[in-house]
Amino acid sequence: MARKQRTGTVLNDTNEKSVVVGVTWLQRDRIYKKARRKQTKFVVHDEQNSATVGDRVLIEESRPISRSKRWRLVEILKKVDVAEVQPSDIDSEAVLSGTAETDESGN
């Protein structure tokens, strides 16, 4: 019997060898017949710790690996580019007050 496969987006990658993947799907409202977007979260085993937040991944059903992990990472379909400027590098107070200096070198 073929194993179930889902495509989703990595929501969390802080744990060792584990990622949380969100799979979105549509559900029609019983009364209004309007489609609503729903999201199911799966805890996925990532042996190489290769997936990062925002990546589009293919996951596959597997035997129970831990209490919550029943899925494993098959492949990363699309990697997300990491921003060169980290949020901690931005002086938010200066940006909000409008006195932020623009640096030509990017540092």
C-alpha cells in the first residue's frame, strides 16, 4: 500500500532533527458554501536538519518515530533565501523616529 504524501511549508525548525510543517487545505462551509483555508500541522523527522523556516517540503507518512512524529521529510522542493540583514541588526527606535542613517556599505 502506498504511503500518504503531503506538500507543506516549514513553520518551525528549532528542534534537533525535527521540523513542524503546515499543510493548508480548503473546507467548504456547510451553510454558506464558501471555502475556508484550514491548516494542519505535522511534526516531521528531518535527519540532516536541512529544512529551514519557510521552505516548501514534501513529507511522507512513516512508522512512529517518537510520541508526536509520524512523518518524515522526503525532499525540499523550494528553499527560501535567507535575508542578508537580520532583524537584530536593525535599530528599530531610529527607524520609527526617522533618524536612521543609511550606510552605503551595507553594515
